[in-house]
Amino acid sequence: MSDTIEVATFGCRVNIAESEIIRQQAAASGLGAAYIVNSCAVTGEAVRQARQSIRRAFRADPHRPIIVTGCAAQIEPQSFAAMPEVARVIGNRDKLVADTYHPAAAQRVSVSDVFGAHQMEAPVLSRIAGHTRGFVQVQSGCDHRCTFCVIPFGRGASQSLAPGTVVAAVRRFVVAGAREVVLTGIDLASYGEDSGGMRLGGLVRLILEACADLPRLRLSSLDCIDMDEELIALFDAEERLMPSLHLSLQSGADLVLKRMKRRHKRADAIALCQSLKRRRPELVVSADIIAGFPTETDEHFAQSLALIDECVLDRVHAFAYSPRPGTPAARMPQVDAGVIKERATRLRSASDAAWQACLVRHVGSQQNTLVERGGIARTRGGLPVVSIGEPGTFVTMRITGHDGTQLQGIATC
């Protein structure tokens, strides 16, 4: 039996950051060997992958206890508790607390009400093992109720970390040697709305002013309708705010967006993307789009495809719609499964074409890159470049080509 604590992470960047906290807290509790699954519930496929991971880990080592936590565990704890391979189920409010993992803990299922939390707290975290970047979760939860989404029931109401606490966390990463910090959240663009205080733009400005020795600050996924004017202006004015954005767009058809209960319209997404690209032409923009949402017609889907060009998207994370039990969308007229699969394939093909064009556009340019583990460096726009540099160092590279997936280049200094 392995004597280490292994954490398998599914889902978003918030989970990536939380998985390292889980590992640290579990070790601090005195927990011995264990396999911890930090699950995601955003799609039925994500839940299936978590279950698959549990069964695979049990076959590999049936004597090592398996602990399941994360959004899927929070939303459907009894279904995971019913799995014979699972030793314990821990909810999202409990998973970052060391005492929860103490070997003497008697409760097999420890799942608290996520809506009972009213203030976000973040454990001290200096560095994520194996990463040259630091991830700071500044917001959790979501106050919106998109008709396809169960995540609010896994994370609770929106809560923001106090600005001073965020700045202190960023400073710890910088002192620990991080060259880039990524701000994450479940609904990151809503930062500050719960307190009526500083919005995300103000937080970004505060971090950059207070941490003058931080070379790079990057943002994770954002809801386009919540981007405040100060944040938009910073993309134009602040070189240390990295020129990359991932937007939650979901559809290019207004009627579908309305049925999703999204708060933006097609024109809002296009106007934002075009404005940002004019302000900062090197900006790399990706987006989430769902194929086959209930009632989606061929015309609706065509509008989603066209969004790639009209928003000047460089990549799309295409999701084939799958109904989540208990959501309003699950009760709507469903699109045929074969049609969903075909549309998702077309969306991914269009995304691949946009990605190829993005790679080609960078050939011949000079790029300041940050070297990561595994022989990969990242440009300021977040594009991968093959590199043999030392992780954590900056290397200026002349981009000479690409292999269809990542850029290739020659170090110039």
C-alpha cells in the first residue's frame, strides 16, 4: 500500500488550488496513506469520471482508503457513500479543515450546508507543489441560477475574500518564488458584490500597486456581463495584467441565452470582445460554449458557431449538453442525443481551426515566456511553447513555428 496522500483533481482552477490545501490539511491531521478525489459536478460526464477514478484507484490498491470530496460529493453525498470502494465522503465546507481528515474522525459522511457559510475564509497557502504559478481563490459560490447548472448547490452563495487577505496571499506566493499569480473564483467577476465593496477591477489594481515585484497577474474564467469598467480599463493600461481571458458565453443565440437564464445577450459578448481586442490586440480569448442545450435549433447553433469569428475567439471549450437532475433545463424539451454529439463535434472542429489560426498568427513574433514544468513555457497570452529552460525563469523566444498544438521557437535571451 502506498504511504502517500494522493489527490485526484477534477474540474476548474478553483479545485486545483483547493486540492493542494486538501493535501496539506490532510497531512497535518495525521492522515496516513489515502486517495482523495476532489470531484466536479458541472456535467454528468465529470461525475462519471470521478466514479471511474474511484474504481480504478480501488483496483490498484484495495487497502488504501478512498475519500471523496468536492462539488459532486456535496450535491449527491449518498450516491458516493453507497459505493463500496469509498471510505468517507466530505463536503465542500469541510474539505479545507484539517480536523475533518483526522484518522479518529467517526463520521463516514461529513457534508455541511454550503448555504450556511456567510464569509469566505482561506487557509494559508504558500505554493502549489509542481507549479511555477500561484493560484489564489478570491471568491466562492454563485448567486445566479443558470437553468443548466448545479454548481450553486455545491458551493453556496457568493462570498468574497477581503482585499487585504488577498494581497497578503499574493505576497506569500511572490516571496515563495512564484513568477505569476492567477486569481480564481467560482464566479470571479462578481467579486465584491456580496459586500458592496471593492469590485474585481479595484482588487486587481490594489494587487498590482501593493505587489510591485509580481511580474505577472492572470485572471481565470469570467462572466462577461460582470466585468467592471475599471477592470476593462486595466487590460488597456497595465502590462503586468496578462493579455488572456476565458469567458463564460455558453451560447450565441439570444433565445437560448434567455432560456439558460444567462444575463447577457449575444451583442454584449461581441461588443466586449471586440472592444478588448482593440484595446489590446495581443489578447488571447477563449470561451465556454454549450452544444445542444434544450430547444436549441440549427439556427441557434449556427449563431453559436458564428460567435467564434464575431468575438474573435482563439479557442472554445465545447460542452455537449447533458441534463443535470433537478435543474430547470432537465425539464425542458431535449435535443436528440445524436444531434448534440454532432453539434459538439462541429463546435470542436471550429475551435481547432481558430486555435490553428492563433498559433499561425504568433509565428515570427518575439514572446516573453515563463517556463513551467514538463518542457513547456507560457507566453503572456497563455499560449504553450516548447522550452528547455529552467522552470520558473523567463525566456524571450522567437517563435519559428508550431506543431498544431503548441508553439515552437528559439530562445534569444
